[in-house]
Amino acid sequence: MAAISEHPAGSRTAIHPPPAGPPASERLISLDAYRGFIMLLLISHGFGFSVLKNYPGWEWLARQVDHVAWEGGVFWDLIQPAFTFMVGVAMPLAFARRRSQGASSGELFRHVLWRAFILIVLSNVLSNFNSSKPPVLQFINVLSQIAFGYVLCHLIMQLPFRNQVIAGAALLAGHWGLFVLLPGADGPWSQSGNIGAVIDRMVLGYNYSGYYTTVNFLGNAATILFGVWTGMLLMQDRTHAYKMKLLAGCAAAAFALGLVLQPFIPMVKRLWTASFTFYSAGWVILMLMVFYWTIEMKGYRRWAFPMVVVGMNSIFIYSFSQVLHGWLNRGLGVFTRNFALLGEAGAIPQNLLVMIAMWYLCYWLYQRKIFFKI
């Protein structure tokens, strides 16, 4: 279950690894800030910008805050990959810290399994909480997808690095092969007849809305694995410049692979195809580079404080948003009247106000050094 842990509210810096092995590294401020940035986007509900589709000249912004219907990608399609990627980045740092505290390999694996189980349980509680229908078992929520990928990536991390790369390629090749070798009547990448949808109907008895599939966890695990390798790089006793150059090269390679694969494997976030996996990885690595360069290299940290506050309580704010966002929105709407004087555009300040209120809840916890962890 979620536990409450206490950490110093002061700054966090990387610890260079000693020659004997990986360090018990503390979380970098840039990682907390990046995680907080993603969580703020996640709880913003698009900042209400979707209403701008009815305002000439602003339609482009409205498109960026909603998922594409099927093939392609916009900014909103990068949020889950970024969240998933950050889980991977944290894994080698967290495991090194546990090992430094005396945890054995068996204890660490049991911790991984327990955490994955709790994530799946929490995922199903949150996804069913506000439903008027009987609860249903699901594995497509971001927490469930992370749970499967978390276990897979922990096992892959036990391999030599070359074999880790082979395993990552096998994940994506296996996902591709599953869809191509067992195509539906309308082709391997159709919305409703693909093999992922068939498996869900057989196992769960229904298909998810939005044409998502449970087997997305294979591509999702590859995104987590990219994060794992990034975390391993950040732990190395190398210069910031070296790490930035390597990250830039990886981002460029990811973009290239995504675009090269797209004619053969459509870029479909709802299926987490290989082309989408690589293309989205390019973007999330670039975003991490911005935070790393600004905070760790240049030392500009004050601007990131609002995001750090949220990033250090990501499970809390995600759960609160899933369960109580509507309640908070309605409650504040009693006083703001949803900014009706602005017409449809009133949704923008209303959403910003709700987000600020949720941020303050995280700040209240941060001041008291209360951080919810799984």
C-alpha cells in the first residue's frame, strides 16, 4: 500500500559512483522537476484549451491537448510516454539506494512484485471509483501498464547491457510480430479487429473504449527500458557535457527510427506501436535534456520549485485528480460561476484554478515533509 515517507526539503544532487559499483544515488532535482511538469500536465485536463477549437486561429492549440483519433501524434500523446519514461529513469537510482541499504536480490525482486501488484490494484480502484456501473477488471490504465513494464524491465536489468538491448528489441519485435502474424479482417493495425482487441475479448470479455489494448504493455515496457538506460547514464561518473551529448544522439536516433518505421508500422499511440515508441522517446528525452541542462548544468533551480513540489508526490496528485477532480471543479465553480462572462473561454481560467488548488495540496504536504510512496 502507499506509505508515507519523509525526505529533507532541501536541494538534491547526484552522487558520483565509487569504483566499487553503483552508488546509492539520491534523486536529481531535474528528475523531480520533470516528473512534476508531467503531472501538472496530466492533472490540468488540457488547461481547458479544447474550447479554442471554436476560436479562429487557435484551433492548432486545441488539437495539441487531445489525443489523435488513431494514427499520428500531438503533444498530448507524449504525456503518458513521458510519465512511463520517468519511471524507468528512477529505477536504477532507487535499486542502487536499496542495495546500499543491504537489500538482497531476492528482497529487491519481491519488492518489485509487490509494488507492481499494488499499482494494478490502485489502477483498478481509481478507474472504477466514479463509475455508475459494476467494477470491471482492466489493465490499460497507465498504472497497470507501468506495473507490467516495471517487472519486465527489472528482469531485463539483470542481464549484461548488450543483452538488455537485445531484450528491448525483442519486446518491440514481439509486439510487431503478434499483430502482423495474426492480423484481423481489416489488417494488423485496424481499430477493432486487431489481435490485441481479440485477446482482450477472450481474456476480459470486453474491449476498452478508445481502441486501447492490454498488450500495449510490451511497447510501454520498451519506453520504461529507455528510461532505465537513461538513469544508468545519469549515474555514471561522467561530465554533464558527455551525458548531454549522448542523450542528444539517442534522441536523434529515436526520432529517425520512429520516422523510418512509420511507413511499415503505423504510428499509433493507442496500440503503442514501435514507430510511436521510438518517436515519442525522442521527444521525452529532449524534454529531460531541457530540465537537466537548466537545473543540473546551469544551476537554475528556483523556477523549478513548483514542479518539484508536485513531482515528489506524483502518486498522491495522480490519485487525487482521478477521484476528486470533478468534485473540486464543481466546488470552486460555485464561487467562480465557471467564469461564465468569458463564454466558452471561461473553461481556461476555471481549469487553471482547479490545477492551482491541487498544486497547493501538494505544497501543503511538501511543507510538512509528507510524501506518499508505493
